[in-house]
Amino acid sequence: MKPASDEILRYATAGVINTLVGYGVFLLALRWIGLSPELSNAIGYGVGLYVAFTLNCLFVFKNAQLSLGAGIRFAIGFVFAFALNQAMLFYMMSVFKIIPEVAQIFAMATYTLIFYLINKYLVWN
């Protein structure tokens, strides 16, 4: 495999782990605790944020240097990607009347693509 392909595979692997954590927390907050889809989503992503930062720094982007600057760029990138995620979740539920559990899958796909590009070109370069 080419190095870029390896990086994408590592990002996908880290993403699966992070998605399982985040979506699990989302479902727990939504169905067991009874929180709103938006708040459940925010909590799920909040819990997953630590997992994502650690995996991206140590596993995905091999030449990454852990620094305050990287942490700040990661946090800003996360906020941007998460805002797009929330917008997609709301859009899919309100316009297409898709249930939150399915709408969140579309929202996560949006987040994943945008956050990869932010990490690759702005956070860990």
C-alpha cells in the first residue's frame, strides 16, 4: 500500500473505534437516559473527542507532534466538523423526517470526511 492509503486505513480504523464509542454513548443517552437527539449527539461526540485526539496523534498521523498548538487546532477543527454534523442531523430529521438513529449515520459521515481533511491539512501537518 502507498503511504497515503495506509494513513486513510489507519484513520478509518481509528474512526471505527471512535464511532463505536460515540454512537454507543449517543444511543445510551438517547434511549436509556431519554435526552434529546441533539444533546445525546453532543455528549457522544464529547466522550469520543478524547479518543479521537489520542488515536489521531499516536496512531493515524505518524509524524504528529503532540503540542498545545495541535490541541487547539484539533479542538477548533472538531467544533467546525461537529457544527456540520449537528446541521446534518437536524436537516435529515426535519426535511426528510428520518428518525434520529438513522439521521445520525448521515451526520457522522459528514463529520468524518470533514474532520479527516481538517486533521490532515491543518492539525497534524
